[in-house]
Amino acid sequence: MTMRFGTWNVEYAAGVDKNAKRLARLRAESADVWVLTETHDDLHLSESHVPIRTLQRPIGRAGGRWTTIWSRWPVLQQIDVEDPVRTVAALLDSPAGPLAVYGTVLPWHTDPGSGDVPAKNWSEQDRVLPIQIAEWHAIRAEFSDVPLVVAGDLNMNLGGKHYYGTKRGMGALREGLVALELGCATEYDRLPVGALEHSPIDHVVVPAAWLPRTRVVSAWEGNDGTGPRLSDHSGLVIEVDA
């Protein structure tokens, strides 16, 4: 038995024709759980999956979401989060038993924050990352015997020549994952050779004990030069031997 998890920032899921192509890609990859970021209700997998969504984005067209989890498996409960506009979490009934999934978009380098004065570059990520790591700890404490998967747009690469993020952010993330006994299944060195031109900044994090039986089974460019641009981010799917 295997479980497949995917994540893709779909650049606000704009355009009917583009959404048809995005949906075709999502269906072809056949992930059991998708964490879509910068997404919209127009792009949906409702024929096969159940959505757990963040609240409406404060700007943009109606139906826009920072994050939506789409689950092929039943949803046991939605888990409360501190920032329901940016993050979403749920307890799922996976074939291997209950599983907690946390979907997120971490702040990017020019994220202005919500204050009256725009935040300095990377300062919002510096502020938000410890809050989210603390929330992962809280979920682990509440559901002590349940594995935790974190996925979404982490806005930092982990390995490879492409560099996006800061050393302090990458260090804080890695330190937090070690403390939680989690590991990133989509680090650059774990990708199939030549799969992507640049290191991904979108990731799937799983229990560290899963890593030996986890592999990246698909990675694709959002814009490969052969068709319409579907995203400014690459997409990824991992497979876990349950």
C-alpha cells in the first residue's frame, strides 16, 4: 500500500483554459492528498477529493485562498489554526490510520505583512516561521500518536544551486524539523536527476521515520516553455510505502 502527497502553487488558479490544464495535471498525478497554494475555488477536485480550505484571501477575487487541502480520504476533523487565512490543518482517515496534514504559505521575501508600514524583506518570514513551528508542536502534542505531514509553499529552497530564502530561515526550519522528528521529502538531492531546472521552494515534510520509504515520484515546471504558463512554481508529488 502506498500514499501519495502533492503540493503546487497554482498562481491564483486564473483562467478557464489554464485551469483545465492544471486540473488535468492534478488528476494525472493521482495524489491522495493535495496541498494547493495561491489557489481558487474554481480549481477543484470535488469529484474525487474533499476540500479543507483557508478563509477567503483579503484581496483578489472571491473564492481565492492561500491554501486548500484536497483529500481523497475522509476528514475526521478540521484542526484549529492560529492564522486561518494563511494556513489550514485537518485530521484525515488514511489507510494507515489517522493522519494530521498542515497546509501553509510561508511569507516571501517582499511580504509586506499587515501593519501600517510594509515589513522589511524577509522579516515576515522570520516572524511567522517560529509561530508555525510552534503550531506543529501543538498539533503533535494534541494528537500524540498521529503522524504529521506539512506541505505547501515554504518560500525557501533546501539544497541545489538555486537560492531563495535566508540562511537563518533555512536554519530555523531545519532545526524545527529535527525537534519534531520530521524531515523534508522534497529536498533538492531527493529529486530525480534533472527533474527541475531550479530547486523547488514548495515542499512536503513527513515524519523522519518515513524518509527511507518515501520518494519523489513526479516534479514538473509550471512554465516549461512548451505551453501556457500554468504557474510560477514547480509542482511535486511524493509516494510513501505505508
